[in-house]
Amino acid sequence: MSLGKKVRSSSASGRLQTQHVTSILSELGSRMRNTSGPGGRGEKVTDDFSAPGRVGVSEDRNEQPEWLVRERLKQIRRRHSVTLGDKAQIMRRQHYRTDSTCSLKIDETISFDDLQKLKLAFEEFEKSGLRSIDAKNFGRIVKKCLGLPKTSNAQIQGLFKKIDYSGRGRISWGEFCAHMLQEYKENQETARRSKQVAFTLPATMKALCHGLPIVNIHSTYDGSILTVQENGDVCHWSPELKPLKIKHMFKEGPANRKSKWASDFTLMTEYNKLMIGTGDREIQLYELSTLEPYCQINALDTVPLTLDYGYTGPDKCCIVYGDTEGCVTIILISSVGDTLRLWNKLPKIENIPNIMIDNAVLSPNVIFVRWKVHLDWVTQAKYFQSFQAVVSSSNEESSSLVIGCVLPLTDAEQQLSEIREACYEGKTKKVQLSWTPQLRASCDQTVFTIHKGVKTFDLCQKHSLLVTGGMDRLIRMWNPHFSGKPTGILKGHSAPIIYLCIFSADSQIFSVSIDSTVKIWDIQDQCCLLTTDRKASGIHGDISACSYSSAMKSLYIAADCMAVLSLKIRARLHSRLTVSHNEPVMCCGYSEEFRQVVSCTEGSVVKVWDFDTGCQVFEYGGAHDLSAITCMAFDHNGRRLITGGRDGYLKIWNFNNGQCLKTLKKDGECHEVRDCIFLKVHRNFYVMSVGRDQKIDIYSDIPEDLHRVQRPQPSWQDDLKYGHKEDILCVAQCPPSLLATSSNDGEIIVWNVVSGRIQCRFFSPLPANHQNAEGLDTSVPSITFLKNSKLQQFSSATALLSSGAMGYINLWNVLSGGNFVGSFKASRFQQKITKLAKTDKDTLLYAADRIGYIYIYNMEKFSPEQNSPRGENFWRAHTSRVTGLQIVDVDQVVLTSSTDYTVRLWSTHGEFIGTFGQSESWSVHISSSWKHPAVPYEILIDPLSMPDHEILNVKTCISDAIKPDKTEARRGELKQAETSSTIHQ
């Protein structure tokens, strides 16, 4: 496929190398959270151009990349002399050397004490009359205050340039602090954004039978959902809320008798049983698979308001329920299977085998205990096997929540000895059941006193976390072993909280309030990740029950309807796939000033990458709020970034800390910006944008102007009268005075940027063999000027190249009134060319199409009489539309981005260097660190990457394998037929 491609035998993997460093950013964050941690300083960096490290990376990596070890061994040679060529090579190698693949930035090594020293040093300069310092003095105080005398000047200069984005050559203490705080803020926001979650809205809802409240919701082992209504209707739902089975459980009694009602229910998963508590002071058990009655315990002293079940060991369990008297009753059962089978054979009452609680406790396998815990109704009671404790809550403040033991240690030992004696002697256990509740000793319980009590709670062993919620609308986070003071308070609900659930796997808390507001919180950062109100979810009515299914990643809510809010699950990438972003990349560019790559996405996220290693340096989001970033450009010195978005705004950024310096927008309604450039006219600098408003907007670039919002200059008269009639897609400049714009209808206008006059205009022609075709895409998404003295048929050696229909590239003479010169087919697959780029000397043209192929054409000595310029090479770089294409001539590499979520780097010969964001770093000037000869996995498996070869066009079958001679003969006939048809054409 490629011509003259260099191939090496193998590619080596590399690993990131960093030192653990406590930075001022992390110190500031810890101080803001009233916590403190150990400080430290990383190793001193001595290389001139060490690459900045990935944000937040601080693991110790002792192992060096294999390619780096090999290259160092190659460089250790005995030398007797140094020639001029050797010296140049050594200087180049030192200039681009990457000692450890991703080292830390200077500003990440600054501690709080260092910051105080720097402040004093700046103040000394202020006392001498200097309110700002230059780069030389900045370097001196950084080395002195940070204790880094061997730090390279290149690193210090890099930090200075990031702060001095306007290029004044001086920075103040205020600017230094602003840079540090802005960088810290964006790093925190990036961490929060990485944890973002979202529900599929609106909620999926299903109507309820009879419209009666659901008392509880539980998920089964297969992910399906079980609900019980107050009248005893049990409904089995699919995870998507399709009713699978509905059955009424309570037998109808006499007409004059009050109907039975369900108070709560739970599942005995290990024994395939459904357990329902009723208002008739019963606990009923049903077969879970058939919903047939199994047995019941009746004659309880109180109604079980809240019911729970816990598996305590092999063939052991406990049943816990709370009542209206503030008591928690615990029934411990051993040999559960045998005990339940025995109860199943007892006489039936209302068609269900029945045993009174007084008789049940006579069994040696049953232990009964009743605790007086609260002074008000029990709102929730649960058994937690991981803590071997029962937790209960109440709306009464003095004993809002209690974590208590199941049995006192002395009582447990005494009862166990009685059971052993009864079993050994074969005697019946004689127990006089007492409904008088016991009081736990203070050492057997932990009591939490909470304002306005607790309606709901959850407990997690992994995070050693207890969360409570209630009438005061606050979620309190506690260490379950200490009741004195909460470790955190989460504020945000505006109504009482009725449901809490800790999802330990993702370190999240789910909360629901009575106004149908659902929130998801991050445990570590103690911040709200998502809020969904009833307007967004569509859930209305009084909520009676909630349940979160970790298996289905769904929250089920029962109100007027049964509803489910499903979390949007991010697609898990194949282990061999690497992406640079989590959404389509819309544009990318290279800053020579910082040797950094910047990429922007449809999700309005900007990422900054180290060009030499591929490591992420920085990231910030919400650049254009929720609107996509459609285009970008750098200013003349590469220190500021200009972005355009679908919101119609242009924004100027210090992209190294995410600070928005200025917003450029028109008065009135703003339309999508499709392209923008930064240009110089005489001694003045301008930002120019084009887009859906079909006009050219020009903004003066004056860094000293402190206005945060800037309006465009008056439009050119020719633009107002004779400009484009369709959306403008692209703009390109040819210094000193030419400017070209292209539109959606195929029109190209060449302007004199000094006078604002139209110099010439033309429409893209259709290919010769498609003149009468209808519905062809005639838009011109990319144009570029080509200036080469060796170009033939072009006056002043200036040509304009534009993308045409069916994968063609058109050539135009823009001088002398402008005229069409010729065209050639650039895309082998007749796909629209989306991006054009050229080398510095305008000899090679790079073209990218909408299915990800890159083509290289030699434009030197090209004349229109030729069918096509000489094709040097082509390869597939992405699996979808290429949105960014730039040639970095100094390093002989090609930068590309695509809507397939990736930003990649290639050699000018098409060798794959790597994908930005991959786990292994690279060194641009050490080919052994490249991915080549490998190619991206998704390209390898994509059907459109299949090479076009005659053998692939022959249909084969089993008989071909049996009779290969006939197969070869048929292939020969096919080849001969193809040759003859070519001759006839």
C-alpha cells in the first residue's frame, strides 16, 4: 500500500515513569477539606525538555520502558573524537531527549512552604520598584526557593510562558497565583467530570394494578424485580418493567371481616422464599418460583412494620422486624431447611400451614429476642452480616439510629448451652416466651442522636460508612463506630429524604426525597454528581418504595406508577482499543511554542497533550457550556487558543490552565461557527471566523484590552452585498493579502483581506463522468493555498486547492480573475476529502477523507495535463471522518484527529507512532518507541481496511479446496477477462 515505507522488525512497549510528589495543588485541596497529609518533593529533573506529566498521576514506577533501556545502551559508546555532524546529532538528541517518559511539571512540585518563599521573593522585587519580573529573574528565584538548582532552564521557561500568555515578557505575583489556582480548579473539575453519571430520561413507567401503594421493591438473583402492594398483590417484573406474573396472595375472608394488608416484604434468596409481614401480626412465607403458600408464623405481639432477612451462616438465618412500640424483634433460626419443612407439614389456617410464635420458639433451632430500642415507631430495621449487627432507625431524636448486637454475649452462651443439653438429652426445650422487651447494655450498642430523627439509612463495610437521612433534608455521613459527630454532611435536597443506598463498587450514594428528586453523590469527594427532578424523570405522586439494583444499574421507584431510572452505561472498550476522548474529536492542533497538542471535542472538552511522549498534560471541560467545539486556532506565538462552537461564540483561552481570557460574539442571535483562523495583516493581528450566518466576522486581537466580551468589526461591504448565500465551511489565508472562503453549495470566494474586496469567485465543477448525476455532495469542507515556484500553468506560482465531489481535488488559478485549472481523484474510494494540509515548502499535499484514509501527493512539477500528481503513499489513519490534519515539518510527523474519539501521530511515511492517551509513552525521535509496524486495532478489524486484491474478489467454496487445480484455472480466466476488458476500454 505504501511506497518506500521503512519497516523495522518489531515494536516495543513502554511504561509511564513518575515520582511521587506532593504538590501545592494537592496541599491546597487537602487544606480546603480540613485535612492534612505528608508532604514531599520529587527528584530533581535535569533534562532540558522533560515532558509534563499526566494530570493526577503519582504512582511510583520503578521499571523503565524497554525501548528506553535499549536506546540508552546504544548511546553508551567509546568515542575518540566528535565531528561536526556528530555534534549536531548530539545536540538534536539532547534537545528532544525524554529521560523518563512522563515527568512532573514544576508547578506540581511546589509545596505550601515553597509558595511562601516565592511570595517573599516577589515582594523583594516589588520593594525595589519592580511590580513584575522577567524570565531570567523568575528562573533564579524558582531555583533558589524550590531548592532545584539543576532544574533546566527549558522547564522554567515553559512555566513562565504559560503564565505570560500575552507575550509581554514579564509576570507578577498575582498572575503566578492566578495560574496556580486556575490549574487546581480545572484539575478538580476534571476529576469530577471523570465520575459523571446520567440517567436515561424520562423514566420508564408502568401503571399499577388497583392503584394501591407498593410496600417494598426487591430484585431477584436473575435481575428481575418483585413488588408487593398493600392488598397482597405480588407482581414479578422484568428489569425493563414488563409484567411477567401477577398473583393475589391473601385469601378473601368473610364479608364482615376487614381485609388483610401487607406491611412489608423481603426475600429469602438462599431458600427461594418470599416473606411478607401482614397487618394481622403474621409473617408469611411463599415459594418464590411459584408464589404458592409455604408456611406462616402468627400471633405476633405487634405488627411487623419493617421486615428484613439475613443469611448468618451455613443453613442459618435471622428474621428482623420493627414495630410501632419502638421494639426490634429478632428470630434466629438454625437448620433452616429442616425447620421450614417441618412447619410446612403443620395444619393449615386459611390455606397456609401455620405455627404460632409461642410454639415456634419451643424448637431447639429457634432463638427469639425482643429489644426495646426506640421511643417511637421503627422506620427501618436491617441486619448486616458484615458487621454482625442489627441497625434500626426512628423519627425520635434521642435514639434516631442504633447499631446493636443481635444477642448479648452472656445470653448467647447460656442459650447455646441449653440447646446442647436439650439435644444431648433428647428433651424438649422449655422456654416461656416473654414479650416484655429487653434493654441492651451500653457496651452492646452505638446510639446516634440526630436532629428530627432518621427515616432511612444504609451501611457499608468497604468504606466503613453509615449514611442517614430524614426530615431535615440532610444526608449525614458517619463512621459507624463513632456516634459523636458526622464525618460529612451532604446538602442539596429540598424535601425530606426517604431512601438511601450506598453502591460501594462505584463509591456512590443514591438518595431520593419525597418530592421525587433523585441525587447521586460521590463518597470520596462528598459532592453531588447528578440531580434528577420530577420534571425530568416524569415521576409523579407520593413515593411509597424505592430500590437500587446494582446488577441492572437501575433505580426502581414506586409512586403513582412503577418507574425505573436506568444509568447510562459507558461502552466498555476492547482491551486493545485506545481512545483519546470519550466523545468525537472535532479538531486538533500543534503548538510549537510548548511542543503540545490540543484537541477539542463534541462534548466541549479541551485536552492538552505532550507532543514528545503522548501523555496528557491538562484538561478542562465546558469550554462552550454544552455546545460542541467545532474549530480551533492558535495565536501568532502559540500561547493562546481560539475555539469556535455551535453556540456561535469564539473564545480565547490560556489553554495551559483553562482560563477564558475573552469571548468574541456578535450582537443578537449567534449562529454556529464552522471555522476560524488567526491572521496578521501588516502589523495588526485579527481573529476571523465563518459559519452558518454566511458572513465573515473579524475581531481585532488586542491582548491589552481587558474587556471580557468583544464585538466584531463592521463587515466588508462586498461581503454584505455579494457574499456567500449558504453556510461557510472553511477559511484559508495566503499571506500577505489573499483570503479564501468556501461554502456548502460549492462556491469559493477569494478576497483581498486588505481592501475587503472580492478578487474572484467560482463554483466547484462536477467530475467529468458524473456530470448528470443528481444528489452529489458539492460542499467544500477544506481549501488551502499552494505557493511553489515550480508549479506550472499558475501565474505567480500561487494555486488554490479545494475538495470537490466524489473524492476529487480541484485546482484553481486565483490571479488574473481566477479560473479552473484542473482536478484529480484524490480518494481511491471516491469519498469526500475533509481535510487538506501541505508541507512548509508546498511540495507535498496531504489529503484526508471521510472514512479515515490519508493520501500523500507530490505537487512539485505537477501540471494540469497530467491525470494526477504522483501519489507518494496512502494509509488508513482512522475508522471515520478525519477532523484534524497537520504536518509538523520540523519533526517529520503528521498529526490527525477523527470522530472515532482518537488523536494520533504518524511519521510522514505513514508509520504509526501512537494514539494520544495510550498507556505506553513514546519518544518522537526514537523510532523503537513507536507502535510501528503495528496499526491501530480498530483499523485492523474494520471491513473498509480490507486491501483491494483480485484474489479477494473470487468466491470460493469447499470444492475449491478439494480441486485446487480447477480453482487456479478459473482465477487465470478471471484475470485474462479483466485484462481484455481493460484493453477494450
